[in-house]
Amino acid sequence: MTDIDAHSDPLHQLTPLQASDEPYDEQTLADLREDAAEVIARYPQKRSALLPLLHLIQSVDGFVTGRGVRFCAEQLDLSEAEVSGVATFYTQYKRHPNGDYTVGVCTNTLCAVMGGDLIWETVSQHLGVEHDETTPDGKITLERIECNAACDFAPVVMANWEFFDNQTPESTVRLVDDLRAGRDVRPTRGPGRVCTFKQVSRVLAGFPDGLADEGVGAGAASLEGLRLAKEAGVDTSSDASAAEASQGDTERSVAADDAATPATPPVTGSTDTPANAPDADPQPQSHTPAKEDEQS
Ligand code: FES
């Protein structure tokens, strides 16, 4: 495969359909086809495999290339326009060469007021790049990101979607400097290292690297409510929670029945459209579907 010179062109001039039209070499294409077949076999409809296949393309090309769009279209019997429509909708699909590490600074409300805005300004200035731009050495793509459901550790920074909690401008500058220099960095939670963008993209395509359950998942701040509940003698067992939820459902159901008017027709049967029917000859499912990653 010919390497894409990710940084000889001004940023943002490459789009999926303009970039890298050169065909894949034989070996790369054979590997892609083999991986794609494995992914497609997990779904009753081929087209459902589009999201993981786009990640697969990024694991090879580093972004969604024109040839990657074509490959997905061919594999899934879609048009290139349909593939591009999806690839340009989600922010995790990159439309120009991505750095080895996507560093995301959460500037959503809570992180912003806790210091995220200052982190953003400091790191952006330090790296000399703005949102969705990549450093000239191809190492870091900087992004403003929305809430990552880690508000209890605000302000939060992510490197290739690994958490760095309770950050400061200084700690984040240190993080990006270490990543650029190839030094080991250790996320606050999860695995003990940060994988590259291409490696992570392969995981998102549905090929686990075995790191998903490494390290601490929920930190002390996330568990504080549970600790307080236990301290107060509340039954926090899953049986108790399920019973409580079930009770709530019953009450809501009775209330809804009471409120229904006789003119309301009962809903019967499936609301599926023919478009939701499985492909005529679905492949046997041999794998657990990949966890979808989209934040949108
Ligand atoms: S606002 Fe930053 S993680 Fe929620």
C-alpha cells in the first residue's frame, strides 16, 4: 500500500472522495475482504455492517479514504453516496488524515466551568492547532469534545478515548508532549496504555485487543452515591433495583391505561418496514456484535 502523505497538503483539503483513490494493493485488499466478511456475518442485513467497516477502513488508511468508501459500497451493496453520507455524519469518522492520537478536551458545560476552557486554550496554543487539526508531525489531532459521561472527574481529557481525569492545563500539556515524544502515558482509568488511532479503529471495527476490561472502570467519584446509599442502609442489590424498576413500570402502565381513551386503537403486530427484513440469505452469526461507539 502506498503511504498517504498526510501532511504535505494543507489540512481540511482532503475529503473521502478526493483522497487516496489509488487502489489497495493485493494483500491489503485480501485482508480487508477477509475482515469485512467476518464483520458482515454478524448482522442479518449487510448494510448494518457499515459503521464497523468504516472503522476498519480507518484502521488501515488512518481516515475514511475514497478507496475505503468504494470498498464499503462494494462489500455492502450500497452506493458510494450512501456510504459517504454516513461517513460524513459521525465525528468519529475522519475526513482527512488523523494523527496517531486524537486528544479530546471536553469543553461541555461542567468540564468547561471546571477548567476545560482554559485547558483547551492552553493546549491549542501549545500545539499550534485548532479543533480537528493535526500537528505537522502527524502525532496529535486536537478536538473539542462533548460530554463523555465522566463529569464526576471534570475537567476530562481523552486520548484515543481513554480517560484522563481531573486534568489541568499543565497536566494536559505534559500529556500531549509525552504522546508526541513516544513516552508511555497511563490513562487514569481503563488499560495501562494508550493505543494508536489505527489500533483503536480496529477494535471499534469489532476486533478486540483484549484491553477492554483492563484497569479500573468506575472510579471513586462515580461510586460515591453507592457508598452513601450503603451507609444509609439502602438495599442496593440488583434484585432490589429490578424489583423497584418493575414496580415503577407497573404503576406507569396502569396510569397509561387509565388515561387511554376508547378511541385509541390497540397497537398490534410489528411496525417493521420491509426494509428492515433480514437479507435473503443471512450469514451465520459467529461473533458478538461490536460495541457501537458513536457519540452522536
Ligand atoms: S461535561 Fe465533561 S465529561 Fe461531562
